[in-house]
Amino acid sequence: MTASTASLPIIGPVRASAPARQRTTGLVLAVASALAFSSSGPFVKPLLEAGWSLGAALLVRMGVAGLVLSPALFLAMRRQRGFLRRHWRLIVAFGLMPVLGCQLFFFSAMQRMPVAVALLIQYLAPVMLVVFVWLRTRRAPSALVLCGSAVAIAGLVLVVDISGASFDLLGTLFALAAAVCVCAYFLISERAGDDLPPLALAASGLLTGAAVIGVLSLVGVMPFHAPDVSVVLAGTAMPWWVPLLWVAAIATTLGYALGVMAVPRIGSRVASFVGLSEVLFALGFAWVFLAEVPAPIQFVGGALILAGVVLVKVDDLRSHPAAPAAASVPLP
């Protein structure tokens, strides 16, 4: 990662001074972010099957979302002289890893292995964060966190259904790289605050990612195909711009905006586990819009994921009970 990891805060539970209302708001924002992100796959999949290249879809997705959020970036630049000079490392890191790297690595893995396996490996990110804290602080996680991690991953295995999947080394490495980028998303988002407004971070990162993918497409590294096609969603034919506009202006914009606002409120560890709900929401969108009906075992897996999230959250509340609002300290 471009930013120095030595400057990152210890990753884990949210600050003890955070009032209960702030934590509740953070949880709501995190769930809403996961819901927004989850609609991207079912809406982009028909476009790719109809002839759109990944580079074209990503360029529109990142570019439009970045432009929608750009007023927050301009406002931050007006308020802080030298804003880009002070924060360019975090901005570039956010654009290259959580925005661009995560999607490129995941789709590269998806081309070499079943989507379910790639998803499973990518969503190991919460466990990777737990291990990172363990190594960084040299303090073992509590029994609740370990139990919650095991239960959530068991649920994830049931939800994505990896039965019969074959092993592919390069695909596995791509998926692990995507998981590292997901970790970077939570690590960098936790740095947002008054000095680095969350929406300004999201906007600048999305625009950075769009600029990089644009250059790669321009020089021919990534194919660029954007044919005028129709796609079918929920049994209805519609022009290509309808699902793409939703993914760019709604799903991606809200996903990143709400996510970077949530992480500083609840901490990266809890936020990463809440992010697993994206898999459950994606199942629902695929059921409604692509007629992909979940199997009963996937509902069991969903319940286990939720149970794992609850266990991690209970540990957070036990370890760091919310202080009265009057005694709270503003987030840096």
C-alpha cells in the first residue's frame, strides 16, 4: 500500500469515547453500504455477457460515481489549502487498492475459477484483519471474536456453495490480492475524519481509479468495448444505460460514500464483518433480477454469517462500552 502502515491506527474496535448514537449510525451506514454494493454484480453481469468489456464498465462505474461525489472533494480543497498535497498518498492508495485493485483482481480471479470460490477468498478479509491486529498488537483476539470469525466463515462457505470446485493457483493469488485490497478499504477508510472528509476521500479515490483505468484502456492494456445493447433484468428488456446508470450513480456512489462514513464510527473490524452482509444482499438481488433462486442451505449460511457478525459486535460492546456523549472525544 502506498501509505505508510506505520501511520495507521491500531485496527480493531471503535474508540471507547464514541457515543452509542454514533455507533448505531455507523452500523446503519455500513449495512446500507453493503446493500448498495451488492446490487452491482447482478446489474453488471448482463452487460458483460452482452459484449461490454470489463474496462468499459469499470471506467463508467468509477468515473460517474467520482463525478457525483466530486462536490465534496472541491469543498475540501477550498477549506484546506494544499489538501491534495497533504493527502495524496492516502488518495492514491484508496484509488489503486479499494477502488481499482479490488475489482480488477476479483474479476481476474473469476475468469480462472468459479465465482463462488473467488467470493469466498475475497471475503476472508475480516479474518485477515483480525490476524493483522493479532500480529500488530501481539494480543490474541477474544474468544468471542475467534468464535464469530469461525461462524461467519462457515456461513460464507454455505452461502457461496463451493462444492466440486477445482483449485487454480493463479486464480487463488488474484482472489487473495482482492482480499488484501478489501482490507485496505477498511484500513484507509478508518483514517477519514475532519482533516480528511470521508466523501472527499471517496470522490478522489474513485476519480483516481477511473483515471488509471482510462489510461490502461487508451494504451490498449485493457480492452474497451461498449456496444449499444439491450439487457434483461427481472424479465424486462432495457437499454444498456439503465443498469449501468444504477451501478455507477447509485450502487457505487452510495456504496463507497456510506462505507467510508461508517468505518470511522464503528471501527474497521466490526465494519468488515458487517460487510459480509453484501453477500446476502447480492443473493437477494440475483434472485429478483436474474431469477437465480438460492438453495435452502444458503439461507442457513446467511443465518450463520449474521450470527458471526453479532458475536464480533458483542465483543466490541463488552470491550469498549460507549461513553456518555458529553465525554466523547472528536474523531481525528
